[in-house]
Amino acid sequence: MRYFDQRKKARIEIIPMIDIMFFLLVFFIMVTLRMIPSSGLPANLPRSSTATALPHPKVVVSLRPDGSISVKGIIVSASMLTTFLESRDPAHIAVTIEGAKQASIQELMTVMDACRKAGVLHIGLAAKTAH
């Protein structure tokens, strides 16, 4: 008779709760990673009808309308840019130059020369697609 009188104790299953927590963790990581590339300063980029997507750059160099150069919001000179890029692995780094429409070709060439002096092999130019 004792067999029928035993009551089962309620158990809280923890495995489904762990699954939900991992799902939430992955969800928040993906949302955070999606938000990072969209942050930055607005730039008046030139337009191109042949612009294509580039791999995510490791360094974005901004060429401002007044001719100044900035990396990560810090204004640098061309020699400082070369030193900064040399401190990273220049042969395996991808640099994207976002030049303002008003920037001259000479200023763009100065930035490209600074990148090449550092040993950077992958240089891209940022542009908006023309409609």
C-alpha cells in the first residue's frame, strides 16, 4: 500500500532555463555587434555608381573638409598616422579612408602615402552609392 501513497516532489528543471539564458546572451551579443559599426561621425562622402562593399576595416581614417586627418576621433598628422599604423600589423591591416567631398586630391594622396609608408597593403576609399 505504501507504493500508492508516495507523492512525487515537484522538481524545477534547470536545463531549459539555461537554454533560454544562452539564447538571450547570444541575442544581446548580436544586437551589440550590429550597433558598433553604425556609430561614428557623420561624413559628407563622395558618391560613386560603382561603389562596392568592402570587408570591415580595422582602421578608419577620416579626411576632413579642412584637410585635417583623424583616426578614432583624434586629429593626427601624416607622420603620426604612419607611426600609428606601423605599431599595428601593417601587412595584414585594412585601412578605409573616408574623405569628405571638399577634400582635395593632394590631401587624399598625403593620407595614402602615409599608409603606404607604414606598409599597409589594403587601402579602400569610402563612398556612398549614387542613386
